[in-house]
Amino acid sequence: SSAIAQQASRFAFEQLAPQTDGTVHVPSGYTWDVLVRWGDPLFSDAPAFDPKTGIPTKGSDRVFGENTDGMELFHKRGTELLVVNSEYVNAKINLPAEQDGQPASADDVTRLQNFQGVTVMEVAEGENGWDVVFDSPYNRRIHHRTPMAIDGPAAGHDLLKTAADPTGTQSLGTFNNCGSGRTPWGTYLTCEENFNSYFGTTEELSLSDVHAAGFKRYGVSTKVDPGRYNYHGFDARFDISQNPNEPHRAGYIVEIDPWNPDATPVKHTALGRFKHENAAYALAPNGQVVVYMGDDERGEYMYKWVSRDVYVHGGDTSTLLSEGQLFVAKFNDDGTGTWLALTPEDTGMTEAEIAVFTRMAGTAVSATTMDRPEWIAVNPTAVEAYCCLTNNSRRGALDDDGNIRTNAAGEPMVPNAPNPRDVNRYGQIVRWRPHNDDHAASTFDWDLYVMAGNPEVYTDGLYAGTANINAGNMFNSPDGMQFDSTGLIWIQTDGDDDNEGDFLGMGNNQMLAGDPVTGEIRRFLTGPNGSEVTGLTWSADRRTMFVGIQHPSAPFPDGEGALPRSTIVTVKRADNALVG
Ligand code: FEO
Ligand code: CA
Ligand code: CA
Ligand code: CA
């Protein structure tokens, strides 16, 4: 870019070149350090991490979980709590090699379950950087067996009742915790994404039509096989031949009070059941709480929750995620859009059915099929929000019979205005501005903030990307996203990192900063081979960024001969100036 553009830039760093190695890189003038790795102790009685075999089952709920993802920092009177999702487990590296990723006992299943869920941990900065505070009274692991309360329209409904919980209001565990969110009243939101993969069957099934349709739409396997994790082989709760309602108790937004280690997390069914990516809140001018949410699956939808009651600082917040209205997004070709209310009148479903089978409710009102909605972020300095549409290789592609491929509802995934590309390998970020500067409004204007692409491989056309993509800042598959307090948008990627063909010049997965006003995008950080960069939050003083490195294939961060470990790194300016 020209010298003038350089001067006009709001970025306080020079663009980092793409990288292809096994470690983390940041621009000159910045430093990074390891905060915590999968298996690091939260308590002084935790087992030691073995560089070849990891962590044994006993004590596996006393360490930092695997596959770090969404995270948020909370602070109060000088205490800082980092609350972090552990999305899934790499069973191949957590179980003996000869088992090839399959559990052989209930003990194996327990170990896998303990490495997932949510970690609450106190962190503090000392002379040698940031550390976890061992044995802090706030430290807590929430995993696949932690008691949860269920509220909202589906609570107590027959679809949620099981032999172990005939009330349908109390479940065990939160699953596949992907992106994060927070509330204005200081609680954490963890978002259940690919929950379907934890369920299976040990017998041929004879399912009700309702169960069969739901399992099909949500991808719960009805085949008699071990599946991805084979919990069902050792724990009947995950066997849908025994407990067909158990999958209806996952796929929600779950609220956690980080300041009370004894508080029971709450699954808020009012916010819908789908493959939740994250939950981004905004306050409407009148104080109603708005929560934007994406459903990360090819051809699924974007959603918005609007509370019935208003948020008042220090007031009653108990209804704000249970009483209100859920909407689904309809994008029009002319740059306008509508949030369609998911009501019994418009969907032909009861409130409880809308809460459990939210995807079907979206189909009933003809929502717009999207290219895998991942994180949504709300600009704190303008009334607008952004959603990463990470990629959709099946849009516009033909199936074996020569028909356009469909989503799980059978809707053909033809290109549409916000998802304009066939075989979309690069992804895009859609932005919307609610009418009347009111996030609770039912109409909005939208545009594409960026279409990722490769202008070196495709010199023109849609695969070159939009004008704010150039040879220097190429990336694919935007996924994680957060605004900083100054209104810069930070974009994290989870895409193809082979640096070949369509992806030549992009290098490893990365984090970039974007200026919402000028559209300028600049690479800031790169992850090690095989990793995705996901999860971003800031210390209370905004001098440290916490960045998640998930599923490296390189032996990061410990080096040759060690297991690869998902890791949270801290990033600071060498002069300790603000970083957002
Ligand atoms: Fe867990 Fe859609 O990312
Ligand atoms: Ca993601
Ligand atoms: Ca992703
Ligand atoms: Ca991931």
C-alpha cells in the first residue's frame, strides 16, 4: 500500500508475512508467551503431564482441558478470571496408540469427557508474565458429567425427559463447547456446537417419526457403529436406543457464573437448539438484550434473540435469556433483510418444539441458507454486527445424480446474495446495520465486509476476493472474531493451511485485524502447522491479548518428541502499550 495509506492506517503494527512453520509469529515490536497448555495443572494435586502419553484418568478433571476455543475474561476488584471452552478431544493422542482413538472402557470415556467442556481459572501477571493461579477458589472444571439446569420453553417437556431425569429439567454435561459469549451482567455463555457426534446406538432402532426427523436434521447417527467417540458403547446415557431424548438436552446456549464455583450452569432453551457457534450480545436503546447466534453447518441459518424485559444494571436478570422472542435471518437480494419471528403461528410448531427443533422452525419460515455461520461480533463503536461465513464447498455443487446439493432440510444450496459463490472454499464476512440504530429492530441493511479469495491465482471474478484482499493479506475460512474496545475487528481463521493451489500465499492459519470503516485488513499473528487460531480476549488493562491455538499438528509448544498441545498464548507489545 502507498505511504499515504500507511499513514492513514489505524493499525499499530506492520503486516506479518504468511508463515508455514511449527510455531507462533507476531509482528516486530510484539512478543508472545505460553499461558497454559492442555493438561497443565489448575490445582496442586493435579497429575503431571507425560510428554508421550499425556494425562491419566485420575485427576484428568484437575487440569486445563483440550482444544481451547472461545474464551472471555472477567475481572472484579483486581481478580481476573479466564473462562475457556475445550471444544473436543483428540482421542488418538489421549488413548493408548493401539486403540486408534477408540475407548476400550468406561474409564477411557471418563478421561475423554474430563478434557472437554469449560475451564474457569484465575490468571495473574507477574514479573515473568502471565500464569494460572493454582488452587484459586475460582478454578473449576465443567465437563461432560457436570450437573446442569434447563430453563425456557423446552424445560419439562416430554421431549427432554429421560429415565434418569423424569422432570426434563436437569441434565448432565455441556458438549462441544465452541465459541463463547458474555452477558451485560457478568456471566459467561458457552455454545454447544457439534453435540451430535457424542451420541450413537448399540442396537437397530425403531424410532418415532419425531425422533427420526430430528436425528436426521441434526446429524445424530442412527447406525449401529462406534461413531467418533463411542461413549454409547460404555455409557447408556449416550445410547439413543436406550435414551432417545438425551440428544434433545444438548445443542444449547449455556450460562455459567464464573464468580460462583458452586453455581449450576443453565441451559437456555429459549435461544434455540442448533450447532451453536458463539453468542454475541448487544443492548437495544431501550435496554432489551439482543443475542446474535450462528448455526455452523452448510446451508443452515443465523438467529437473533430479543429479551422481553430490559436489562437494568444491578436489577433482575432472571428472565433475560428465557422470556423473549427468537428470530431467524432472511437476506434479500437488494441489500435489505428481515429477522423473521419463530412463533407458533408462523411455524406451526409449539414453543417447546421451536426450542428443540429450531432448524425446522427456520425452514418453516424460509430463512436464508448460509455458508456455515461461525462467530458473530458486535461493533462497540457503531450500530452494526458481523458474521464469519467460513466456507461451503457444497454450495452450487452437484450430487451424484447431477442435482444441486442440499442442506439437511433438502433445500438446494444455490448461491444467494450474501453467499454468492459456488464451491465457496474461501469464506466471507457479512455485516448488517439494524434499522433505526436498534439491534432489536426486525429489519436491517447488509453488505459483505470482505470476501476472502486469492487474487494471485484468480486475477478477476469472485474467487479473487473483494478489493480489500491483496497478495499481502490473503487468508481463507474466517471463523473466530472479536471487536476490541477501539472498534477494530480481529479475525481468526480455521481453514486450509497447505499453502498450495487455491491457498498458495496464505500460509498457516492466522489472526488479522480489520478496520470496519476503511475495510483495510492486515495480518497480525500466525499459528503453528495444523492449528486453527480461535478464541480471543483481553486482560483488564488491555495490555495483553489472550489468543487460542487449537489442534496444532506440529509438536507445539514443547518441540520435537512431545505431543502437540492446544495452547493459550499471551501477546503483548514490547513497550507494554495497549493492544486493544
Ligand atoms: Fe467449533 Fe464452527 O467451530
Ligand atoms: Ca469455530
Ligand atoms: Ca471452523
Ligand atoms: Ca475447531
